[in-house]
Amino acid sequence: MKVAITDACIFIDLYDLKLNASFFKLNLEIHTSVDVFNELYPEQQQVLLAYQSLGKLTMHSISEEDRIKISATRYPKSLSEIDKTVLYLAVKVEAIILSSDKAVRQYGKSHSIDYHGMLWIFDQLIAEGILHPGEAGLKLTLLIKSNIIYQHSAELCREMDIRLKKWEKLNIPQK
């Protein structure tokens, strides 16, 4: 089972799309930092606390020693302190990064840390039979309409269009 460190933007998108239950069914061991958790709204935190109580989410408190190591690492200025906790934990626990944040993903790429975003999560949900392609198409369309980040990236728009067309072909009526 892969270990995945998840940032706030992924948790927010999952919450907004009502995909938390599906996400936590994936064959992934989900981790995050308490810093990320504290960045979320109380209602989003409540959902995550429920998954933590079920043993489906591990939250890491960043120790003072870890914070010193984070401070000593040369991170780009475009990364927030919270982003740095995600990147630090990914290296520390040998995990993939789940993030839609461009700066986090670029750092992961330049440092050979495996990283993925919402489109990959959708792909996994379909591949593992957790989400029907038709429902995935509806949720992705909602994500595009509700999240400006997805509307202003030509690369993301192409990737989303590819998936929507592919999923439409796979959209065999559900039983």
C-alpha cells in the first residue's frame, strides 16, 4: 500500500465534491500534518477527525527538531510553511504527495518526489471501482466550475477534457 501525504487543497476539493468517503476507500495510507489540518474550516476538520478515529488518516505533529530541519532546507519562497511540512513529511515517511498546489508539485518534480493531484485521484477512484465513470465526470465538471485554478490552466483543461471524453466512453449504465 502506498503512503500519501495530502495537503489542504486536496482535502478542500474532496470535501466540496463530497468525495471524502470515496477517497478514504482508496488503497492508500493517507497522512497529513497537523499544520494542514489547522488550515481547514471546522466542518472540514470534523470530517477528517472521523477518518482519523477510524484509523484511515494519520496526522503528524511537527516537532521542534523537525521544524529546525525544515528551516534548514532550501525551499523556494513560493512555498508556505504549511507546504513545507507536506514536503518534509513526504521525504521523511517515503510517501507520494497529493496536492493541487503548483509550487508543491514543482518542488516534488525537481526533487524526484512522486506527486499527484485531483485528476490522478479521480483516475484511482475509477480504476479501483470506487467511483463510476459517469459520476466521476459529473464531479470533475463541478470541480472545473467551482475551482478557478482548474479553469485557467491550458494543460489542466486538456487533461480534464481527455478524461471526460474517456469516461464518457466508459459510462456504462450502473446496476
